Amino acid sequence: MIAISAIAIAAAIAAFVLLFIQMRGGSSYSSTQEDQRQPPQFPHMQLQSQYAGPLAGTVIQRWRDPVDGTVCYIYLPMVVHHTPAPSGYVEYGSSSIGSISCMPGPAQAQQ
């Protein structure tokens, strides 16, 4: 169950990073009919470490973007209840994902 939650969280992180890059003026993603038939494919961030969260059953993870070095800390529950949607995507209840904070990596801070 933790593995399923980790995969779902990784997908959410990848979508957040893509949005973050677009907001900074990176490449834009255009939707076509072909894109609507198949979920988009995103690059993967690297999990660097995991810490115990302040509440029982929660963790804090440190993820790094291998492309630009951005570092994100994610606070999340270890178990997330979800249901499959008719579209094939997964629907999460409100407030079940956690929170995320991102900052430029060490290489970017020196620029």
C-alpha cells in the first residue's frame, strides 16, 4: 500500500514540477487528441531522503529534480485512500495528499 501511495505521490510531484517549470517560462505543454487518449509521460524526480513526520503516520520526503537541481520537501501521510475514476485516472479525496515546498538547488543558488 505504501508503494502505491509512493507512485501516486511521484506522479503528483512530476505534475507539480511541470507546472513550476511552465510558470518560470519553460516549455509549454499543448494538449491534442492523442494526448487525451493516453496519460502524459513526465520525467522522474530523485528521492534523496525520507524523515519521520511530526504526526504519527506521516513522512517528509526530499526530492531533487535531476534537470535543474530544484529541491522539494513533501509532507504526506503514509496511507492515502483513493478510488479509480471512470477516465482511468485516480481521484483523491480533499486534503489527503499533503503539502509541498520547492526551492532552487545548491547549483542554482550560486548563479
